[in-house]
Amino acid sequence: MMAAAQNLLVVLGPTASGKSDLALELARRTGAELLSMDSMQVYRGMDIGTAKPTAVERAAVPHHLIDVVDPSEEFTVARFVELADAIIADCGNRGVPLIATGGTPLYYKALFEGLFEGPPADDLIRARLREESGDELHRRLSAVDPAAAARIHANDTRRVIRALEVYEITGQPITSFQTDWAAADKRHAAVWVGLNWDKDALNRRINARVKAMIAAGWLDETRALLERYGTLSKTAAEATGYADLIAHIQGKTSLEDAIEQIKISTRQLARKQMKWFRRWGQVKWIDGSIDFKQLADTVSAAWQRR
């Protein structure tokens, strides 16, 4: 059995990098359980579009924080941290190794470095801001917090309003709080490894995966979600690709255009993920394109040496 400091392994990587397959192989070798760090795999029924582990894989290795809520419900980062903390504590008490893997940088940030909560919501400020157009709100944010405006899309009204709300309440941009967010000590000790890919090679993997997901029935899955829930919650709707398929279902775009937009959005997501992941100096980066067994052996050795 591994020592306590070795009990938690983080496997990072952009979407389509193969981190889930690697984590699963390592779990099979070590008897570890898996902790999903994916903000969209928490939603029931959103299986194909979030590349959720199969029923066979989940039967072979215990997976945590998958299928937690319905896609009509919202799921917060704070709720994730609460549940993940409990899982880490439980695995520690049982002496079971745990592998955390997934592609949501904010989940890693919040779980290992702490959650920036900011000032409490002000209903009056929010009501006033909601009366303005999304474009106007984003222009205002660009004026007071260019960094946040560059990071938050103009269509993400909820986050734009929150950033403006924080500025109005504190007189400081939300970015200034988030920059100082990192704790001196990590909330959980872990070994961190990441899968690094050549850009062109990763793009080819992304395009191939989107094609495979469509072939596997992603469009039908999206139709079924709409039939069952009517609409997706604000947080569930942020899952890459679903909005594009919904637009096709509603007759607003062709399937070919929707698929192409999904590929573009997924490649953009991968770049954003890597920008986040590169900030953490504790990550040992490994070439994701090497032979899979060699890759698993390399990561396993890095975990056990700690």
C-alpha cells in the first residue's frame, strides 16, 4: 500500500488527451478509485457528449462524482468541493488510493487551492444589471476589468453580472481577488502528472473524437434530453457541443455546420485548459503520444517514487 502522501494522484491533460484511459489503467493496476474532475459529467443523461466512462468501466473501477444531478439542475463549484473533500477523506480512511482526473481547471483550483467566494450576492445590483443588454454589460466589464472580460464570453451573462457585482461592491475587479486566490499550502497532498501533446496531433484526435461521438448517437442523446427536461440548466448548457446540436434540432443550423462548430469549440477548449494547467509548476509533464504501456509505467513509477 502506498504511503499517505502518495494516496492521491492527479492526472491532467486537455480534452482528448487520453487522460481518462490512463487513469483507468492505473486504477486497475493499483486498486485505486477515480474522482471525476469534470464539471459536465455530474449530469445524468449527458453521457456521449461528455465522454463519460462506460457502464463496464464504472463497474470495473469505482468512479465518484458522475451522474450526481439532472441536467435541469445547476451544480456549483462549492458543491463539487464539498463532495470531493468527503470522497478524499473517505478514501484516506479506508486506505484506498484515489486518482483525480478530468478537464475542468476551476475544479482543480478550488479543490486544491481553495474557493474564492467573494462578497455575497446583492439582489438589487443584479436586478439592475439584468436590465442591460449582454453587449452593454460586457463593454462595462471591459472598462473596469479587461482581464475578466477577455476570459468571460459576452454571452455568459451570469458570470459577467457577477464580475460587475463584485466590482460595484468592493471597488476592485474580480480578477484582483482571483489572482491572490492561491493558498500557500495545498488543501490536499498529491502527485501531479500531465499529458502533453503536439498541437496538430491533439487537433486530429479532437476531430476524430467528435466524429466518433456523433456516430455513437450524440444527436439522439441531445434530443432525448430536450424531450425529458425541456431545457438544460445554465451550468449544464455550458457543456461543449450541446448548444450547437440543440441549434440544429431547432432548425437554426445544419448538422454539418453544428459538427464543425463543435470541433472548433473543442479545440479552443483544449487551448484554454492547457493555459490553466501550465500555471501549476508541480505538474510532471509527459509526452502523451508514447506507447500506452510505457506511459502507464512512467506515471505509475512517478506516483510511487513520491
